[in-house]
Amino acid sequence: AQKVTQAQTEISVVEKEDVTLDCVYETRDTTYYLFWYKQPPSGELVFLIRRNSFDEQNEISGRYSWNFQKSTSSFNFTITASQVVDSAVYFCALSDNNAGNMLTFGGGTRLMVKP
Amino acid sequence: NAGVTQTPKFRVLKTGQSMTLLCAQDMNHEYMYWYRQDPGMGLRLIHYSVGEGTTAKGEVPDGYNVSRLKKQNFLLGLESAAPSQTSVYFCASSWLAGVGETQYFGPGTRLLVL
């Protein structure tokens, strides 16, 4: 069965520090997708990135970067030069070949960026 | 273009009461989903719909019913609310049914069952 583990429940950093959020997944499928969503204090879920299992290239978007490593079943998310506005709960999720296109979510990592 | 909207934003129920949560999307998406979010557990799928008039069970369907009479709307019903159903409920939609289709979420409904 599919599973997503975010071992870090809470991380606290000072503004301008770099921070990496870990995500480890389990699936038996060879075709799957990984996602990151951000949930700011206002509560909505904001889509950040989608990555398929055949594309292991790292991705960078501004201060955000993602490192996908199939060998360790990990899809880690790094924020460079963190800002207070980055404070949120971040969820990693997996979509594999299951009925309903269900997303399997990790438990989330709460990131607090202090000024 | 409002995306995915949910009504109401917050509700308090007494045990045994019933209510319906409404989800609406204006993106012409085929797939719609209802998830619940509980502390430390991420989101779990309750029910989903692959199109107008069709629904199916997700991971945690007990105690809930759904209906999709119109393509743009997906209703989640609680016939007899229980304290265990205190949660934040999220609706989502996606364009296609394939693996990895991005799901877009509504703002959530916070439900408290006393």
C-alpha cells in the first residue's frame, strides 16, 4: 500500500536560514506522481509542485527547490533564505495507480520562520 | 474564476444532527473529491466522483454520503453527526482522471460536533 512519511512534525528557523523539509514515500507502482502543497495559517491548500516518477531532475523555482531521489524514495523540499511568509504547514503527497486518483498525504511539517 | 468554493466555512453541530457541505467548482473539472484533515494525519479521502451522477468510496467513507447531481457541485452529507467527525473538510477537483492529475483544493470547512 502507498504511504508518505514526513518525519519532521515541526521546524523552527530564523529568517534567512535555509531549511529542508523531508518526504519519504512508499509505493509498488513504477508510475507515480509526487506533490507538495502549502497550507498557510489562513487554512487553504496551495499547490506548489508535481513531479512524475520518470523525471529525477531537480527543480528550482525562485527560493524553492526540490530534490527527487528514487534510490532513497525521497522527495525533499528546500527553501533558501527563508522568510516569515514561508511559515505554514507543508504537505507531501503521492498519487499512484489507485482507484479514484486518490492523493495519499503525509502528516505535514509545520514550518515556523521567526524574524 | 473562483476555482473551488466551499459552503459553509464553519459550522457547529450537536451529536445526531445532520448537515450538508456544498462544494462548487467553475473549472469544468470532471473529478471531484472530499477529504478530511485531522491533526498529524494529513488529508484522507472520504468519497470521490468521476463525473456527474457517479460517486465512489474513498479511504474513510463511513458516516458520510455524497451526491453529484450537477458537474460543478459535489455535496457531502452527514446524516447523524458524531464527535469523531469533528474535522476540517476539504473539497478538491481535477481536470482528468489519470494518475498524477493535479488536484485543486477549496478553502476548507471547519466542523465541530459537540
